[in-house]
Amino acid sequence: MDQTHSIIDMTRYAVQKMIDESCERCQPCVRSLKSMVPLLNKMAENQARTDDLVLLRQIAENLKENSLCEFGKVAPTVILSGLNYFEEEYTAAILQ
């Protein structure tokens, strides 16, 4: 991947990989990761609202704080880092 790929597309890919790699034993991890996919899909299709961006951040922070394993505590880092460092790209996808 390079600069021709959007951060949203890269994040969707990473979240899908995390879902595939998850042991699926703890529900906070499974539910949180799977609930991020539709939000990221809406953003990629420019159909998201500002509330979706807020919800995505809340889900990621909740997973980081409430996960029962280290995988779940680290998994939201890709989302939170993307939101922190590429916020304008997420915002642009929502406002279009």
C-alpha cells in the first residue's frame, strides 16, 4: 500500500485482518471489531455522518479499555492512530 490508498481503506483492511486473527473467545473484542466494519464501509462510501466518526472512536477506546486480552487492547491502536494522525481524511470522507 502507498499514498494512493486512503487511510480508511487501509484501516478497513487492518480491521478485517484483526477479525480473522482474533481468537473470538472474548466478546468485547469480537463485537467491537465487527461493529467497526460497517462504520468504515460507510466512510469509504462517503455515506457516513459525524456521529459515525464519534462512534468509531468510542468503540475503539472502549475495546482498548475493556478487552480481556492483550490482542484486544492493541487492536484498536490502528483505528485510534488513524483518527489521530489522519483526522482530515476521515472528516473529508464524511463531509463529501
